[in-house]
Amino acid sequence: MMQWKVADDGSKSGTKAFQIMRAESMQEASLSFTQLLTVSDRNGGKEIVPVREAVSIADGFQVSGQSENFQVSSSWKQNSDICSYYEVFIDVQYTGKEASAVNLQFGCQLEGAGKPDWMIPGAFYKENRFEKNLRPYPRYDFKGGDPQQMVSDYWSFRADRAALPAVFAWNDGMCGALCTDEMSPLGLSGLGFRGNASGTEIWLNFPYREEPVTFIGNAVPAPADLVMHTFQPGEQVQLHLYVYAGTPDPHSYNPFVRQMYAIHRKDHGLNPWMGLEQAAELTAHGLYEWHYDRENDILRETAAFDREFNNNVKGMGDRPHMHVSWVSGVPYAYALLTYGRRINNASYTDAGIAVLNKIATGLAPSGTFWASWELGRGWTAGWNPKRTWLQARTVSEATLFLVRALAFEREAGIEHPDWEHAVLSNLRYATAHQRSDGNFGSYYDCETGEVQEWDGAGGMLWIAALLEGAAYFAEETFSAAAVRGGSYYERFIRDEYIYGAPEDVHLTPTSEDAYNAVVSYVLLYEWNRQPLWLELASSAADWMMTFRWTYNLQFPKHSLLAQYDYCSRGADQASTSNQHLHNYGLFAVPEMLRLWTYTGDRYYLDRTRDHISCFLQFIAREDGDFNAYKGMVTERFYNTNCFQPKGMMLTLSHSWCIGLILYASQASLSYEHELDLNDR
């Protein structure tokens, strides 16, 4: 339970302060509210609305105060459902005699020992970027830093960067959080934090502020974005927010995220355009028609929506490259193969086999797969920090799905010796280079095979590949290595900071890291039924849900996404560095559905259903649908001011986005009744 108490702020002016804490940590840590609002103008001037009165009521308390130009009253109602939290309504009246353009900030200090940790779901995790990270994006440093290098001891962001508009802070004694809606009567909301030797603060802004600089997806940030609302004399507004106090456990965000999701889903519906069978039919067509290159036996990574433009620029809108997994390759060729066999379409089946045959021949001198094939260059190492490095996740994911293709074909009585040779080469590489503590490494030299980078969880997916390889080849060495790996990578899940999966965002916390953890630990649980693995799979799934939207964004009226009534509930943020909505969570749909059956936790089914429903939108139903061609699917939906304006969509079809819908649609069919995708 949460408790509150009033404390004199030590001044002689009659102002007060109040604190919120957990009953078991009253003497250790608290959220301290020393004022009701801070009012800022564009020139840096501030007006404080102090706490003058705080009184108990039946189910909470009321707090009020006034300043020279503002009168504020607030009601705090304590609720106990999934967790204990306060729902807060703040009534603000402007009493000034002239119009005034200002920003309102509601916040508190996190009192107690220890340096802070942070989470803004989907947008910011702990320090967010290691000092050694090679990709520039916002980083927190307790000692401060150079904002032009995107390093600071404080950050404020737009609410639409967050999968849940909440800011969490931890110290040694507790976790505290503030949450609000994306929009308020004053416009787009904001959220932020500060932590240094002077103390720890979290806050909400109405309307938003982005400072000390604005991250727009580039290495060079844009200036701070300080948005004001112009109050007219006598104007009144009501702000709505939630306050949470949890334990210092790094996982204590989970009850509050679940609580806010339960609230949001009542008001934020789903909008699937079609069912699973139609989605599979369309995406199989799209993958074959627009991405399969018959001349080179590859799945082209991209295909331009605008085919006339593509022809005018000599095909440069299409990327004639193929990664062996991740953004193209084995997983999607496997999906096309399985669908082709299911509906007896020889063209799809043959295309899938042709792509898998080509990839099976693409072994680097190291013994792993090469990362990608490029027209005019052949096999290459991919998009890694160094051109001679191969990334563990890319090659392990290719291995995992090639094992699955082998098992699928074996059931039909078909053998593929070249595939077996390629899989064994990769699995033997992984076991030979695994460190004694279970770490598989993250980056490998393509020539020698020597591990070049041990940091990160990029090698976690070897667990899944080795387990399925152990089952296919009846090889205990592979399963033993997977179990050792499970013990090593447990630390990333316990720390609530899993990073290093994608090639293109070096050692960054991403939603893809969460998917890999869920898949790997569900498979570990299925291998030997140890409860620890199920616990870790569940914990990873909870962290994964911090990247998943709980609500529907309000897009600009004339934007494409607004005009098509795109519902963002269920979409995932790609990463803290790549801020856009994507569908890669479909990769983990089969394991998430099985996790629900093992745990009986309906939350996992509901949020998996959200993700599937979200990406049953914007599959081109016919040529010309949203300016695409039949079966095309974009990679990016823009949710904030990063890369492109909010409400836009990248006009490139991506083979992985199509392939994952095809894969997940087939995998979900046996759960169609439970998913109930027609109930919006």
C-alpha cells in the first residue's frame, strides 16, 4: 500500500510539502512534493505554485495552493487494483489580468539513498547509451555532459516518444513513477527527469518540452523545443495523471505498466483490417511478387511503393541485397516455404527453397553464415561497427530458422543435406567459441572466427538455435551449451537492461533484445521444464511490453496515419535509438502464445493479440491501397518527431515486415479462437 503525509517545508510563509511512500519504506525513501506546479515562460522566468493546504478525504486527499497568477486545487484518489496508485486531477485557473504564454510542470523529488536509474517505456532505459556506444542518441550521465553530444544529467521528452507516457525513477529505497495521457487540454504532454548530486526529480510537462536538445534521429541534435500554452484571463483547465510508488526491485515497473494498460485498453480500441488467412494470402503474394529476385535467388530487402519512380531511378528504390536473417533471408523464406506447401503453391515453395539453398552456401571462413549478400559484391559481413565483423544475432537467427525449415521438410519426407551442413557448421562454431561462463560473444571476425566483442546480449539467440538443433540432430552437446548460455544471459534479464541484438544500433537496448530473450527462455523451459526458465521468460516478456504501445496516438489531422485511422495500440518502438513503430514482435508470437498457456497469465495473450491486430493494418489489399501495391508492408510508422514528421509512413516495402506477418499469421491460426481478433 501507498501512504501520504504532510511535512512543513521549513519556511515561514505557511507553505507545506507532502510525501508519498510505500508503507514498508516510510523511513527510507519517498516521493516528495514541495510545490503543486512550476510555471515557466519562454525567457526562463518561473512562478511557483506552493502547497498551502493538504487535507484527508475518504479515499485519498486534496491539495491546493495559489501563486500570483494561478490558483490550483487537486484531488488524489488512491486505488488498489493490479497495484496501488493515485489518480490525480489538477484544476488550474489562470488569474492574471493579461494573456500569458507559459509551460506548466508537475513533479516531485525522489528522496532516499543511491544514484538513480530511469525508464521512460520504449524511449529511455537507465543511462540509455554506454559511453563506448558507437551510435549517438540521448544518454544520461549523473555528472552532466555536453548536450551537443546528447549527454546530460536531465532530459525532457514529448509523450509520444513513449509506449506508455510515464517516467520511472529508482533509488536504493523505492521506485517512483508519474504517468499522464499523450494529450491534455494544453496539447501534447511531456515527461522528464533529472539526477545529479543535488537530487533526483521526475516531472510531467503541459504542454511538452524537449531539452536540453531534441533528438530527431540524426547524430547532430536539434535545438531544445520549448512549447508554451497561452492562457487567457480566467481560463481554467484540468490536468489528469497518475502517481505510483513501488519497491526498489528493478522489475517493480511491471505492476504499474499492467495497471495503466488495463485502464488504456478500455478507451483505446483496435482496428485490424483483415483476418489471419487474408493477411497470409496477401503477404505471401507481396513477398513473392515484389521481393523475390528469381535471377539471384534472394529476397530483396526493400521494394519501393512507387514503381514508376523506381523505374525512373533505374531500380534504386529497391535494395538488391539480402541479409541472411533479421531484415531478410531465412525466416521469411521459411515462412514462404511453409505457406506454399500448406496451400499447394509450387511457386512459393520453390522460391522459399531457392533462397534457403543460396544462404546455405554462404558460409564465411569463420564457419558461420555471412551476414548479407549484395548485388555486385556477393557475400559480406553486414552493417556492423567494423567491416570484418559478423554479428551473433544475425547468424544465430538464420541458423534457428534453417533448423526449423529442416524439421518442417523432414516431416514431409524431404531431406536437404546442404542445409544440414550449414546448420551444423554454425552450431559447432557457437559451441566451440562459447566462453566457459556461457557467453557466446556478440561480434566475430569473419575470417578467423575470433570473438571481437563479448559485451551485450547479441549472442542470446544461439540458445534457441542450439536447442532446436539438439532436437533435430539428437546432439546433447548443443543442448548443454544452450543451458550454459541461459545461465549467463540471465543477468541481462535480472538487470532489466537487455541490449545488443540489431547490427545497426551498437549495444543499444532494443525491443528486439526482448523478443530474443522470450524466444530463448521459453524454449529452455520446454527443453527441461525448469521453473527458473519460465520465470525468466515471463520477466523478459514484461520488459518487452514496455516497448509496446498501450494507447492510440493522436496523429496530425491531415497525416496519412490519421486519415486511415491507424491504431497504434500494440505497436512496438524499435529502440531508444531508432524511434519508430515496427512489427518485429511478430517474431516472438508463437513463444508468447505458449508462454500464456504455461503461465495462465492473460496479460500475455491480450498484449500479443494487440500486436497481431496492430499489424493486420496497412497490408496493401490491392494495387493503389495507401499508394502501395498489393501485399506490400512498410517498415516504419512515425510516432513522433524522429526521422520524419509524426503521422507519416516510410514508403518502402520491407521483406522482413511482410515475412513476419506471414510467419505469425500461420503460427497464430491454432489460437484463432482465443485471440478473437474480431473483437475490437
